Amino acid sequence: MNISTAHHTGLSPVMSIEDLQTFMEREFPQLGESFKIVSVSEGAAIMHLHADEQHLRPGGTVSGPSLFALADVAAYAAILGHIGPVALAVTTNLNINFLRKADP
């Protein structure tokens, strides 16, 4: 499962995918290997969540909390990609409206 955060800023990323991934693994070891950064570009980050049994709801769909965590971590990666390794950067607002389950 991938998620992209996109907003064109006119700024180029200052951290590479490798530097961001290393930073995330060092600062947030509790994430394990669940989240992987796929790309970081102008105003955007694309991440992958390895969704396993712990992320599923009854019926086999990925849970809302797991999807929200992916969105939050992707937003954090997009921000850090542009401002550098600032561990105390935070998300101040994030909203998701879950209207229906995803198609298989």
C-alpha cells in the first residue's frame, strides 16, 4: 500500500531517500520495517506500508488507524525531506474521511 502527499512548494528536497530512511529508523525504531520511503520530490513523499496481520480489520481490509499512521508518517517524511532531520517537527492537522472500504 502506498500513499503520496503532494503540494508544490518550489523547493527541492534536502534529504535523500536513504538519509530519510536512516533517520526514521534511528529516531523511531518502534516503526520497525513497516514503513519504507519510495520517493521524495518537490512537496511530496511516497511511502509504502507493509500491511500484515496486525494492520487488518475483520474481513481483511487495512484498518483506519494503520492508514492514518501511513498518512502521518508520509507527511512527516515530506516535511523532513525539505527542512532536514528535525526530529521534533510535528503534524499539527491531518484529516481523513473513510467513506467505504477499499476494493480488493
